[in-house]
Amino acid sequence: MRQNHWRSKIIGKLTRGRMGATPPHVAVIRMSGVIGGGGFRPRGSAINMESMAGPIEQAFSMRGVKAVALVVNSPGGSPVQSSLIYKRVRALSAEKEVPVYAFAEDVAASGGYWLACAGEEIYADGNSVLGSIGVVSSGFGFTDLIAKIGVERRAHAQGEHKMMLDPFVPEKEDDVERLTVLQKDIHDSFKDLVRESRGDRLDTGKLDDIFSGSIWTGARARDLGLIDGIGDLRSVMRDKFGEDVKLRLVGGGKSWLQRKIGLGDSRFGDGWAETALTAIEDRLLWSRFRL
């Protein structure tokens, strides 16, 4: 009798496994780091179309996928790479008829918020930092330094503005005006995307504040309509798809050594100075948000 009892239980489980509903699957894509074309960053340490195309395609091609979740932790970076990734996610979402949800971790600011807007809904922790809907350009001027150490600058170019904002020559008012025009075009594009993505959820009475480049915590961002609610990936997906939802992380990860010190390819050895400068630039982006 006991043997028959266990046999019946096993057969029952197998039968339910074959005939019962398959637990819903949500593909999870992590987008963590500075957004950029790579440059002297170790391979795989920057968010860009090259590093994200594979995981995005894999996520939307996952068998039986019910939704794609973007987990964003980025202080921003390249508007071009942000736009390319956003468009690819939205195109596949429409083609595959798979909804997208975005989750901000420590920070989703500037280009990081651009990425988050690829989700139909955006969620964040109450202490997350979001916003920075603006455009910034920064650099260094070395004119006094090279004069002090006796370095002669030699550069030859064709085209009146080919050497615009060269850090080794005094800044020209005309160059700054041209840069301002470029920044305004990009800022207008960013604002249009946020309006299209968030729609009537935005607090229309606070648009000047929203588009000022300011940043907010998750709770304040919710009040402004920049996010849909306070919540984390697991709890929100369980609420939407049930307790048995399966979260499937897609895309490769970095090794322990890469995560700790940013090593990834031979460029660290061949171009250590450039790599160090890039690391400083990335650190400055994060430090703007006290992270």
C-alpha cells in the first residue's frame, strides 16, 4: 500500500507538470555603468549598443517570455548610445508584443533615465536618484600649463571650426555658442522622448522643473510622474504575474576581478594612462550623485 501511495504521488506530480500551466517567465536585463561607446574603458564595462544588442535580442526571443524587465543603474553618458538602446528595446517590444518594465536601482539619471523610459512602467526604490534631464559637456583647459612647462602646441587643420574647443588654446566665445546650440538640440530631443514615454503621467505644471536637469529621490520622482511607483523587481513582477513568476537574467556578466578593479582587456596595459583618465571621468559622473 505504501509503495502504491508514493507511486501515485510521483505520477500525479509528473502529470501536473505536463498538463499544468507553465510558470510565467520574465527576462531580466541589467544595464549597469556609464553609457558610452567604450573608448578606453575595459571591454564590457560600458553600456552601449555593442554590449547590449545581444542580451536585448536574447530577452525578447526567450521562449514563453511574458515581459522584459530592465534593471538600470547608471549616471548617464552618451545620448547617442542611450537613444540607440531605447529604440531597439521599443522596436522589439512592439514587434514581439512583449511589455517592458524598468527598475531604477541606485541611480537612473540623465542617459540612465533615458534608458528607463524604454519601459511602459518605471519603478524605483524610495532612495533611488532619478532625473537629470539635461545635457552637460565638460573638459579641461591646459593653456597655462603648457606655457609654464615650455611645451609648444602644434596642430594643423582644414576647416574653420575643426579645432573647436581645443583644450590647448584659449576658449573662444564663438565655439561656446556653437556648443550651446548642439546641447539645446540634444536637450530638446531628450525632453520629447520623456513626454512621449510618460505622457499624461507627467505633472504638466512642473515641466520647467522636470526638464531643468534637477534630480530627485524615488518618492519625489513618483509625485512628478517620472516613475509609476515605489517597488523592486521581484515584488512588482510577482504582483503582476503571480507568485510563481520566474525571473531569468540574460546577458553575460563580468568576472570578480573585472567588477573589483575594472580589468577586461589588453588596453589596460597598452593604454594605461588613457584608461586611468576614463576611470576618473566615470568616477566624476557617479560622484555627481554622491555614489
